[in-house]
Amino acid sequence: MEPPHSVSFNPKGSMMSVMSNPTNIFWHESTVGKTERQNLINQQGCVVWITGLSGSGKSTLACSLNRELHSRGKLSYVLDGDNVRHGLNKNLGFSPEDRTENIRRVGEVAKLFADAGLICIASLISPYRKDRDACRAMLTDANFIEVFMNMSLEVCERRDPKGLYKLARAGKIKGFTGIDDPYEPPLNCEIMIEEKDGVCPTPCDMAGQVVSYLDENGFLHA
């Protein structure tokens, strides 16, 4: 009988476990269901997936939204793209394959948070449409809320809060989204946040737009 998994090495030489046809594992149902958990905290679990270029305001929105929900007595948690690479995804780089695995892992964790009844705010560039759609497929469409930070490259590069565009333009960073790696905008996002007459909305206004959607669609009560 072959072992339930094999061990291989990625191109960087680090060891990773590869599952193969896990026929010897079983799903165990909890004695406390999602509805019971949601009733306990009086809200509906969901994933608010914030996508956009570096510097578009994803983390700003995530933090502002998290604070606004907290002020309303709602339980939420932020999965920030940089933060998860300090732990959960610290063994991943920025190749297309690693980006896909990065998003897959975050999607699986976000799904668990939503199942627990929380409003999970995932803030990642997540440049590839197929990867975001794969995360959406993990939940029902109604529980996956895609927020597109539709800010122009010019605005994002002008902000450049981490100095990454400057490094990318100087050739010191390769495969940087928006410069030498593509960003594929959503085709049917639930919420779009964009400039109006050249003016970007404030963090409060952006959070208010998302909270209004959550409220109108029943996520802020069980």
C-alpha cells in the first residue's frame, strides 16, 4: 500500500508535502452548526475579498472596514496579503505558481472564518482572475463579496507607500504587478471603489460603501 502522501522539493529546495488521493481521511460533522454560530453572534459569515493594485488602498479599506464593523458590534477579521506571508505563506514567493498557492491558502482560511460566522476581510492584490474565481467557488456566490479597488496605475504609483514601484521601475523587483506582471480586473465584482473626478474616496467613505452592502444584503444580522 502506498503512503497517503509523498514528499517533494520545490525549485527553491524547500520541502513540501504533496497530497495524493486522500481516500483514507473522513469529514467529521460538528455538533454545532453554522446557523447556530451565526445566531450566537447575530451576523452572517461571509468573505469580503478586496483586490487591486499595490497602493490602491486595499489595506486602508480593510482596516477602516474592520474598525467600523467592530463599532457596530460585529465580529470580523482581516487577512492581509503581507501579514499572511509572515507565517502561513512564508515559504511562497511571487512566481505565478506561488501566487496561485498563496491565494488558495488564504481562500481556504477565509472560508473557515466565514463558516465560523465571522466577516472575513481578505486584502490581497490577487492579480489573477482565475485565482479569485477559485476562492469564490469555495463558497456560495452570495457569501463571497469581491471589492475591486479601481484606482489607476498612475495614482497607485504616485502614492507608492512601500517604495515598491520605484524599485520595480529601476529593475530591482521583477514580476511586479502593474509593471511587468499583469493585473486582471474583476468582470463582475459586487462592489467597485473608484476615483470620482480625480478624487479618491476617504477611508470612512470606502468602509461605508461596503458596510451599506453588507447591511442591505443581510450580513449584519442572523
